[in-house]
Amino acid sequence: MLIYDALSPAPRALRMYLAEKALVLPLQQVNVFTGENREAPYLAHNPAGQTPALLLDDGTCIAESVAIMEYLEELHPDPPLIGATPRERAQTRQWQRRVELNITENIHNAYHYAEGLARFRGRIPVEPGAADGLKRIAQDRIAWLDRMLTGHTFIAGDRFSIADVWLYAWLDFAQSVGQPFDPQLANIAPWFARIAARPAAAASLHATCKPGGVRG
């Protein structure tokens, strides 16, 4: 197996997952800043052009971070980062979807349309006028999530899971591109500090990240 990796929050989430599982897979770097992921060699494996992607030994390519995590979880169930029972797995997926649909997709698109506009203009449809609204929605939904996390150690309750991995990677990225969350939030702020203190958080940061640059 081979992972197509990049300096970006979604690949970072996968790297953090691998570190938490103590799984070591070979990585091949894709330069998303120069648009290598939009060129023919990479598109032959992943026509969607996004990173990361997992190339299997039989030539099958699985894209999307969470789908890759789900695949690897079936091969390596311990320690469980989705859940050890059907109920736990359903709860993890519930929380991860809430995070992705309400928060991280808005952070992502706001970046495309604002701080990352010069990079993405010409690659994807962009709407600069929507950026401020998306940022506002993301911050509102972070506060919405904060209210639901009262009594939680982790996103899905008392279990560390891929929901934590996903949100942490994106909130850390957001802080580096002008979208910091409110440090006064009663639950998100201490949760973020707990996740940042895990060895996998630092280990997952891309080797080419520079101080003051995009974190991914």
C-alpha cells in the first residue's frame, strides 16, 4: 500500500490516525501548492484530484481521508478509533459528520475563497463574496458544537476517535489561515489543548510546515 500525501489538513488527519494506530505506510508526496494533484499522473489514480489517496497493491485507489481510515480500521481494529461495537461506531460517525458538514467544510471553502483564493482561482469555482459568510457560519457552528460537548472528554464522549482527529487537524489549520476559534469556548478550548498534547498531534504535522505558514 502507498499513501499519496500532501501538506494539507485532510492528509494530516490521516497521518495523525496512522500515528495513533502505530501504523507505518509508505508516503509519496504530492505538491498541492503547485497543482500536482490536478495533473495527469495523479489523476490517473484519483480523478477527483484531492489528497490524500491510498493506492492498494492491486491498483485500487481509495480517496477521502475518512474512507481511508474506515478501510484501515477494518484491517487493524486495535486500538479502535471508530468504535469497538456497532453503537460506538454509529456514534463516532454521527459526531464526525456533524463536525465535517457544519464546521470543517465551511472552514475549507472559506479558505478557498479568501486566503487561498490566488491558489485556487482557475482550479475550482470560487466565490470570494461568500468567504465572510462561511467564516461566520463556521464560528457559529463551533460554538454550537461547544454547547453539545458539556461533560465530554472527547467529541464522541469518553472515547478518543476519528472525530477528534478530524476536527483537530482542521481547527489547527484554521488558526494558521486567519480563522481561529474563540479561545473562551468552555469545552472546545480545553478539548483542543488535550488533543494538541497527544504525541500524534505533533508527529502528524507535515515536515515542510514552516512557522507562520499553513499547518497541515
